[in-house]
Amino acid sequence: MLGTPPRGQQGAGGGGDCGIAFGKAKNSRGNYQYAYTGLGPLTGFVTSTSPNNGRNLTTGGPFGNLVTNIDAEHFRGLGYSLGDRVPLTIEGRSFVFPFVRTFADVPIGKPLLYIDSRGRLAVAINQGDFAQAYRIGRPAGILIVPKPR
């Protein structure tokens, strides 16, 4: 974790075949120096901030995915498994999306819930921009109730 509250972190879409490094001492602005190197040009790079310790959508990748701060363990503790259709509310709007392992598990243009490479629940559209399609900004409140037994 880098910087000071609200702390800055590399966000969704900023990883992959790359190297990251940060300084051991704070720079003249009081933050830790951050360096990123990749195999190609630095495009689609994003950062994210944590505005609170609640369960909010906190960042978006370069493709409009909404990444939550709900970790996989917490989400599975709500009783959901791969293949389930999960009812959720985002900014007061109700949805039901499939919880899948990968984008290929749904047709192109369809929404999905998945666990991203950092172990966080994310909402996306296969080959689309979820945030733009549903006109949802960030941060946004999300509510997922436990699965009925």
C-alpha cells in the first residue's frame, strides 16, 4: 500500500506482466515514490483510493468494471457459489447477475459478477463498459444480501 490516507494503490487493470517498486522513504511531498514497468507502453493504467472501510465500489478498471472492496471470502460467506444468480442493489437499483469464474462464462455484452485477480468481487460486462452502460459512477454503494437457505 502506498501513500497516506486516502491511500493510493494500483487499481484494477494496472497489473499483469509488469514490475512495480516503491521507495522505502517518503519523498518531498510526503508520499512514497511509485514506479511501474511493463512489457509495452503504459496504457490503461489506473489507480484507486479507499474512501472508507465500508463495502463500497471503489475503483474501475480501464474497461468500466466496478471493483468492490468485498473480498472473496466475505462474498462466499453470504452463501453464493459459482453459477448462482446473485440479487444485488447498486445505488438503489436492483439487478440479478450470474456469479462466474471468467468473462467467457457469459455471452458477449452480458453482465457478470466475478472475483478479480486481487481477490475482490467485481461487476462487469463481457467486452463492455459496465459503468457506462448502467450509468453508475464511483464510489457507489452496493448491497448484497445473504443467499436464502
